[in-house]
Amino acid sequence: MYQFTLDWIEENWNDSLTLRQWWQLMGDARLSFPRWPSAWFGRDCTESEQNDIARAFADKGVLGPPTGLGVLMGAPVTMTFGTEEQKQRWLPSLADGTEGWCQLFSEPGAGSDLASVSCRAERDGDEWIINGQKVWTSGALHSTRGMLVARSDFDQPKHKGLTYFIIDLEQPGVEIRPIKQMNGAAHFNEVFFNDARVSDADRVSDVNNGWAITAATLGFERSGLSEGAGGGVRVAAGKQAGNLDRAVGELLKHVKASKSHPDEYGGLFSSLQKIQQATGMNAIQRQKMIDLYMNERIAEMTRERITSSMKKGQSPGPEASTMKLHWTNGLRISRDLGMELLGAEGMLTGGDLQIEGKVQHFFLSMPSASIAGGSDEVQRNIIGEKSLGLPKDAQTDPKTPFKDIPKN
């Protein structure tokens, strides 16, 4: 696949193409998401074959496929639970990057206890009216649609009264407010719904069956967070990003010139190697580098198991939680090792530092990683209960109607 992809890029890349045209060409060649099913823009590739394709795009230094939560979670949710009409309507726009999606799950009163969401969905004929607030929504400003879990029945217990929708964010009644982070970015957002509407045709699965789809979405997120996007230079998907009609040559120059931190959580291993070459490394630090390598090899084998399950139409199981822990463990080791290698320089920030201050930027970004996709503590509970057969934590409200559960 490596040589095939190199030849394809050589034949098709042209600086004057728009990003929309380039992503369409990639999709037609089934090179954007090669591990997707062949029936839906993929090639049923193995991880090794996908890695060959990604390496070819990286070696050529051209723009890679669309990225974001739509392709990470929205596409597998649609493939697994969506109707044929929904697949026909949503998957092409995710595959060619004309739409970007976000995840509308967490609320001020529902974080790790996600089943406590209170954002309200009320039926109104062939539509639903949405009222409430979501928070910590990654990429909402650049998203066309959102994967929304909302409370549709307050008389049901908290896990049973939820319904799952794909909602249009470009409508009246939706307000998005960025949240400034300590690393200087504003990746997260608050999203407010005030009589926003979503068609019943955009409901995924049955009414009040939203918890099952929510759990599956989180499984896709956990298993995919460490996998990253395909090779090549990354550009956000979604028409609000404003890039689809720009020439790929111009966009490539802009992205390469403007990104001193090309990936908040990616590329740390190679960056640490560059620092090590300049500063040296003691025996303990070398062992940490070996730990990073071992962590990634185990993660690769776990990804293969998850991919095999998905191709059989199964949702990710507890191995997805294992995958998430591999990811955060590797990031944590990278963070600590990077600061050890830098020494006092680790207290400084700025583009004139080693590797443009990427390690310091990562140090400020890392705390959110152990929370995103479900905290590490939640993942350990899932592994303990579903893999090891340990008893669940005691719950006082498993059968209590949500409206009767005391609120803070």
C-alpha cells in the first residue's frame, strides 16, 4: 500500500486544487479512511496497511484526510446504529470533510456521571425542541452538527430516559461560547440551547434508548483517541473552518508556517528524541523511553482487537477503556520525561526554545487528556466491572425516576 499511495499522490496532487477537491479525490480513491468498511468509503484495511498509507502521505508532506470527532465517533456510530437513510445522508459529508461534528455530552451537573444529563428534549410532532446547556464541547465553533444526548423522559430512571440525536448547530437557538484554557488555546466551548429544533429523522435508535448509543460513542472515542488521524499535514474538517475552497498549495504553506505546535498530544516521542540528542539521557530516562515504546506496541495490538470487533458490527467493549488508559499513560510519561530533559528551561515559554517550546505547551495541555473521553477513574471502573467481574459501585438511585433524584 505504501508504494501504491506514493504513486497515487504523485499522480493526483496539484497545488491549485481546492481542499474540497483534494478531499473528494482522496475519498474516491478510498485513501482517507482505509480501515472503514469497503461499503462506506473504506478499504477494510489492517492497521499495518493503514500505517503504510499514512506514512506515504507524511513522506510526501501533503495534506492528509479530514480529522475531528465526526470521523472519530460520528461515522462509526452512524455505521453501527444509523438507518440506511441516515448513512446515505451523513457519511459522505464526513468522509469528504464538508461537515465537522462535535460531542454534546457533558453538562455542568453531569461530567463523569454522564447519565445525569438534564438538557431537555420535548417531542413536537416530527421535531424535538431542545433546551439546556452543554460544556467542555471540543471544536463546537468549527462544527456543523453535534452528537447530542438529551433527557426525553424525566419519569424514567436516569439511564433509561435519554435519547440520542444528530443536531444541526447552524440554527437559531444555539449559542456557542469559547472557554479560554491555561495553555492559551480555546479548544473547549459552552453550548446553550434555547428552543433549538432537531428532526425526528435525525434521532439515532429508539426514543429513550440513548444511553446505549452514548456508551458506544464513548467506546469509539476511547479506542480512537490514541490512534490519531491519517498521515500528512492536518487541517480541520467542517465548512465553518473556512478552508474548503482555499487552494491546497496555499493552505499547506500557511499551516506549516503557523503551527509551532502541530498536534497538542502527538509527535512527542520524536520531539523527546531531538531533545535527548541535545541534552543527553541517563539510565532512568532511557527506561522511560522504553516504557513509551512498549506502551505504544501494546496499544497497537489493542487497536487491532477493536477494529476486528467493529468490522463484525460490534461496539467497542472494555478494551476501549484499556486503549484510553494506554493513551493517557503514554502522554503522562512523555510530559514528565520532557520536563526532566529540559531541566530549568522547562519553566520558560516561547518560540525560541528547543523545538519551539512544544514540551512546555504540552505540559500545560496534558491535564485535560486524563479527563477527555471519560476520566481514568471511570475507565478503571469499566475494566473492573466488565472484564474482571468486580461488583459495581453501590448506587442509591438505579430505579428512581430522574425527576425525584436530589440535585445540587
